[in-house]
Amino acid sequence: MEKRIGCVAILLTDLHVVSEINTILSNCGSIIIGRLGLPVKDRGVHVISVIVDGTTDEIGAMTGKIGRLKSVQVKSVLTKATNSEE
């Protein structure tokens, strides 16, 4: 299965979903390379950037679960070039 590297941007406006996001990210830990979370307090928004390395199915499953949460927006961008898993 081909893997891609990419970045997933998560924007949330309600901190009540943080534990649900953390659970999803923990369950998808095998495809996560790194993560950065930043609060933008004066705008009431929290931004989480997640660098991933996985198949489009794995990344899509993760972003789909996150995107179903209330007060959350998620977008991903993936490399066009792919590497085959050895």
C-alpha cells in the first residue's frame, strides 16, 4: 500500500472536544510523525497541526472521525509523490 506524507490542520472553537481529539490522535499514533498545538486566545480558536505518514485510507479515517466532532474543522494536504511500503 502506498504511503503519503502530509499535514492535517485541525481548528476547534470548543475545548470540550479536546479529549475526543486526543483519543483519536492517540489511536492513530502509528501514522503521526509530529504534532503542534497553539491556542489563539484572543480569537477563541485552537489550532492543532499534525504531520502524518500513512496511506490515504488511514489518514482519511483519522480526519473523518475528527471532522464529525462539533465545533471542529479539519483539512489535510498530502504529497503527490508516493513511496511504496517495503
